[in-house]
Amino acid sequence: MPMRTVLLSLLLMIALLNAGEAREVASVAASVKGTLFDQAGTAVAKVATNHGGLRTTVRNYTSASVFVPAIARGQVDFGVANQFEITLALEGEGYFAGREQSNLRAVAVLFPLQTAMFVRQDSPYQRIADLEDQRLPDGFVANKIAIPLLDALLASDGLTRSDVIAFNVPGLVAGVDAFLAGRTEAFILALRAPKVREADARHGVRVLPIENTPEKLAAIRRHMPVAYLALESPSPGSTGLAGPTWVMTYDTLLFASAETSAETVYQMTRALYANKQNLVDASPAFRGFSEDRMVKDLGTLEYHSGAIRFYTERGLWPSTKQQD
């Protein structure tokens, strides 16, 4: 091979390598394997890498209550968590009391998140109130958001945690493991979480419904102020639904720190907007993703400047959408 051809080939390889290295590097925080947020974070990272000009990695943490402060400190670029938990951190409330994370910023609303109470398919329990004096996962020292979730679900049918028998577990996934081992009668988890499908494959599970009334919603919102009720029908990935069922719902967000590069946030937002089908292919939860709903009124939680730039270009900013 002529020397000139060899040199040209080497120069081309170096140029390609440099082009790859020039791509922005980004990290996405997600919860432990088996959770919906891990699956969603992986989907976001894949789309950002394949279609957004970013080299994106996923970092798994015990729970959002651990990685939210890491994002606020600038140790991670993005995270996937629910609106309620991010707002608690932003305002220094609840289990973030005294630890206000004031530089958290929203990037996009990803999808509505449904959390439900699951029991065995062949169990006698038909409603949440039937679980009085039964063993349920509790404690959740590594998944602090699980406490208000459990409180809200129990309150939807007139119960409190003092009405059931606590079986302490560190996290939500461990709560499912306790259920599978026969140590509890039920568990709570996101409707489309991979761990729910595992439980269904082993025992068969079903969701205990919530009655759609103003009183039930008010009881839920005493513990989860951003929650609303949504009617869910059986579909691929929505394990445990025998028919149309009202489920406690709240929004899942992609968020960042105010210190995260505006250009990185812009590229991430653009990639998500243009790639719904790729997101759905990676996680069924993204069937609830809507490009026009990526931006909405999130109360005290502001949007990142990089995201605002993209939404302005698309005619979606300023948002006039209010809380559900």
C-alpha cells in the first residue's frame, strides 16, 4: 500500500476518534436494577447517545433520595425521579428538611407514573381496606419516597400504617422480594416496573383499585400533593390490571442541576423530543410520553435554561399547562 494512502488512512482514523471524543459527555442517575427509573434512565441515556450527540452513561444509586443531592452538587448531570421527590429536595421539606437543594432544574416531563398496591392473583383481598391487620413492606430506609407513597395508597381506602403490620425492608425492590418469599401479603411499586413482571411470572399479581372520588383523591393528596387519579386499561407492560382501573398517578421528570451545561441540556431535550418510538422500544413506560407535555407548570420547580431554549424554538414556551 502506498505510503500516502497509509498516511491518509491514519489521519482519517484520528479525525474520527477526535470527533467521538468531542461529543459532550453526560451522566444520568437512576435507581437500582429492577426499578422503573433504572429502565427509564437507561432509555434516556441510549437515546441521548444514539441520537443526541452525547456520550451518556447511567449511574445506579440505591434510590432518588441518594442521587438527587448528588445532582444538586454537580456530581451527576441528569436524573430520573418523580416530581414530588424533586420538589421536596428543592424546598428542603420532608426527608430533605434542612437540606434545601435550590439549584435543581426540570428538563422534561417524561411520563405519568402509576404506583399501585399489588397482591397475589389468588388472594382474597379485593380492595386496599381488606389489608387491615395484614403484613406489608415498611421502613424503606433506602427508598424514603416509599413512605408517603404507602401512606397515600392506604389513605385512599381509609387506612393508615398503624392499621397494618409492618415488615421492614430497605427499599421497594426488597419489598417485592419479601412478598415473593411469602413474608408479606402485598407490595407497592410502579405499575410498569420490571420487578412487577417478575412477581407476576412467579405468582400472578393484580392491582387493588382505587375509587375515583374527590374524597379519595383528597385523602391521597394529604401525603402526595402532586398526585392525581388516572384510568389505566390493560396494555403491554401494565401488569396486574384485569380491566380499566383507577390508579394513583404523578409525573416522572428528567431533571438536572442549574450547573449542568446549557448545551448538554439542550441536546438532551432535543433528542428526547425527536425520538419517542426509540424511548418506547427501550421502556414501555414511555408509551405515556408526549412531546407536547414535556413542559408544564411544575410549581416552584423551574426549567433549565438549556431546556427553555429548545422549548422556545418549538413554540412550547412559555408553558400555559397547569398541574393536573
